[in-house]
Amino acid sequence: MSLYRGVALITGAASGIGQATAVSFAREGCKQIAITDLDEAGLDETAKLIQDAAKDAAHQGDVLIHQERTNVAAEDEVSGLLDAVVEHFGRIDYAANCAGRDRTLNVVMKQG
Ligand SMILES: NC(=O)c1ccc[n+]([C@@H]2O[C@H](COP(=O)([O-])OP(=O)(O)OC[C@H]3O[C@@H](n4cnc5c(N)ncnc54)[C@H](O)[C@@H]3O)[C@@H](O)[C@H]2O)c1
């Protein structure tokens, strides 16, 4: 039985830590996953990786995915995202906020 029988929401899910987190939820048997990012092509890739992980894992069956572009720096977009996920799945049980940029790197690149 999965530890994650509820609904997971992951921001920054198009790459890096967010993508790995989203795939990990699927691998551990979570069947309702919402993913969001600015990068829509990356979200498509993550959605495929989620379904692949679910097939490979002991917990068989497709994962229901809610996927949408959101700028997490815009409060109205975040509110809209939360409303949309709750409308789609009825609830949110786990949230991983992985969206972000490396400010140190940006400063270094601007100075360089
Ligand atoms: N990778 C590390 O070792 C590490 C260590 C410490 C902290 N962090 C921090 O964790 C965060 C994620 O790191 P990562 O390595 O996964 O980076 P990443 O660049 O691979 O992923 C970040 C994701 O966030 C998305 N994103 C950026 N701004 C957004 C916005 N306003 N709205 C929605 N999505 C947005 C990007 O499109 C990208 O897909 C970053 O803030 C990073 O600085 C990373």
C-alpha cells in the first residue's frame, strides 16, 4: 500500500528538484499529482516521467495528473492554481514548493 494516498502538488516540477520530487511521489504510489512550472515543455516531460515511474513501480496503474503553467511569484496565479487543483482533485494533501532560481548564480552572471 502506498504511503501517499492523497493529492500531491509540486511547483518547479519541470526540472531539477521539483521534477525529481514529482517522479518520486509516483514511484511511491501517489496516484493524484499536480505539477506546475513556468516551463510547459518541461512539464510535459515530467508528466511522461511520472507515468513511466508508476508503470515501473510496484503500485500499478496510471497516475491522474493535473498540469498547468503558473508563475509562483504572482499571487493571483498561485490562488488560481490552488483553486484549480482543489476543483480537479477535491483536496491537496502534500505540497513541495521547488520553484526557484539561483540568485547567487544570477548575481555572479550579472557581475561577470
Ligand atoms: N540543486 C541544488 O543543489 C540546490 C541547492 C539548494 C537550493 N536550491 C534551490 O532550489 C530551487 C530549485 O533548484 P533546482 O536545482 O531544482 O533548479 P531548476 O532550475 O532545475 O528548477 C527550478 C524550476 O523552477 C521553475 N521556476 C523558476 N521560477 C519560477 C516561477 N516564478 N514560477 C514557476 N516556476 C518557476 C523553473 O522553470 C525550473 O523548472 C532553486 O531556488 C535553487 O536555488 C537548489
